[in-house]
Amino acid sequence: MEAKSAGFQLIGRVSVKEGRNGFSGGVQWRHMQDDDQILLLSPVGQAVGQIERSADGVSLITAEQEHYYADNVEELTERVLGWRLPLSGLQYWVQGTNSPDTPSEIDLDMMGRVAAIRQNGWEITYAGYSQAVPAEAPQSEAARARLLTLNRNGLRIRLVIDEWNTVND
């Protein structure tokens, strides 16, 4: 039985670098237990690609309205965009935790926050956290990761989270 991560919606910026290939722009991601909707935006805010994951599989629609389909996000993004988006782990990593599905190693900083996770061949480092929020907010909201970098075999993905909202299924 696959473990599920909590629902969320985030708005941020992403940069991807692998060899000479790269991408940078905005990202809007809505994650629910059974589906994901990810919108990749150019630096000026135009849609570059839209990724949707459901129980039926994954689709990617490009800015040119070309439609692509696959069983998983990693395979689809590598084929169409030229780099792998590790969505199965990323849905946990953006929340500052490891995926419960596979073994991992976690390093904590002096304040007890996650500093790094190594899982599935990826090394995820956390370089920034959001400002503290009001005392009545849940503790998990007070130390939300704001900047994370994913590295694997020459591929580097940097994600800056500008806005985060918890979403209930």
C-alpha cells in the first residue's frame, strides 16, 4: 500500500540544469492524494507546460498544445522536457520530510529542521525556511522549507517556494 502525502498548493520558482540543458521560470503546483496539477511558467509568466497526474496516468500539454501521456511523471518529463521530475518523492520533500516508500537518510540542522535528505539516488538540501508565522499556527507551518535543491547524476533542480497553502481532500 502506497503512503500518501498531505494535500497542498504552492506557488514558486524553479530552475533546472542538466549539462547544457536548462529551464527556469515559475511553478504552480496543486497536490492532492490522488492527483497533481503542475503548471510550469516562463520567466514572464506564460504557460510552458501543464502536467496532470491521476489514477489513469500522467499527461503533459506543451505551450504548442501538444499532448503527451505516460504511466509516471519521471518518464514523461524526461521524454518531453529532457529532465526527470521526481514527483513521487518531491511531494514529500517539499514538506521537509522523506517519502515513507523507500529507505532514506536525513540530516538535521542545529535547530532540529531537516537540512538534507538522501533518497532514491537524490540528494535534497534545504537552504532556507519561511519566516515564523503567528503562534496559533500549527508547528509544522512555522518552519516550512522555502528553498530546496535536488541533485542526482548531474541534474540540479532548485525550487523556491513563495506561497504555500494546505489543501484538504
